[in-house]
Amino acid sequence: MTTRIQRRNRKRILDAALEVFSSQGFRGATLDQIAEGAGLSKPNLLYYFDSKEAIHRLLLEELLASWLEPLRAIDPSGDPRSEIMGYMRHKLRMSREFPRESRLFANEILQGAPRLADFISRDLKALVDDRAALIARWSAEGRVAPVDPYQLIFSIWALTQHYADFDAQIRLIREGTDPLEGAEPFLERLFERLLAP
């Protein structure tokens, strides 16, 4: 059984690691940086995690569990446009609330998904195939406009996660404003027009 101090230290390590990995990438991150960010010595960190890889793997597993839930939650018996728009809004909210997690995932993908390739080609592909088939069915029934369901899903990912992954660029261009200011109504209009039968 873990103690309160052990739980607190693990949380501090994971939070520091998320900051380091999301800003430095896996290759640029070091155990020394993570230990310093957590306010612990490197030997103390190694008491909880035996390697940088172990910390990174746990962060990715926790990320994927929450990151994919909104896609799984699309209700086949719901109103198609409401379900898709709800998914888009949820992804946008995640970009606002969890930008480090988004950048952690983006860094992994930019490196060629070395630690996630099996998961993506198996679990994520199966989930996206399932949701694409559902959207294709809705489209065939005339409940949403004819769209390529894969491109729709990819565009939702691209247009929402951009705000987290390219936050620095947006802040430099729109200095002094919230990077997500106006994003939701714009994306709502864009997708409503795209999906209207």
C-alpha cells in the first residue's frame, strides 16, 4: 500500500515529467530535468520510476485513456450533427485545459510514434474505423452531408489540437489575446455548414 507521501511524490514526478516532455520532447528530456522540476533528487525519482521510458510510457497511457474517451462517447443513437459537434467542442475544450498533454502526444507522433505505433495501428485504428463507419452510415441515411468520415475526424483533430500544439505561434500573432478567443463559434459555423444535409 502506498503512503500519502509516495502518492504525492509520484504526482509531482508525473507533473514535472509532463512539463519537460511536452516542451523538450522525449529525446530532449532528461531524468535530471524531471527530478529538478519535481523538487526531488535523481535517486529519489529512481525509487519511483526506474527509467525515463517508464515515466513517458505511463504519461502516454494516462493521456490516451482520457484523450480517446470523447470519440468513444459518440452515441450511435444520438442526433448525428449534435454528436459530431459535441465531439468537436470536447476536443477544443481539451486543447484549452490540457495543452501539455496534447503537445506530449504531438511530440510522440512527430518522432514517428516509436512508443505508440502498435497502439495506433491496432486500438486507435479500430476505434476510428468504427466511428468512420458510423458517420458513413449517417451520411448514407441523409442525416449529415456526404463527407469522407476519416477526413472529418482528422480535420476535427487538426482544427482543435492546433490551439494547444501551436499555442506559441498563435500567441505571437494575436498578442495580448486568448489564443482560443473566437475559435468555438468559428469551428461551429465551419462544421455546421459542412455537415448540413
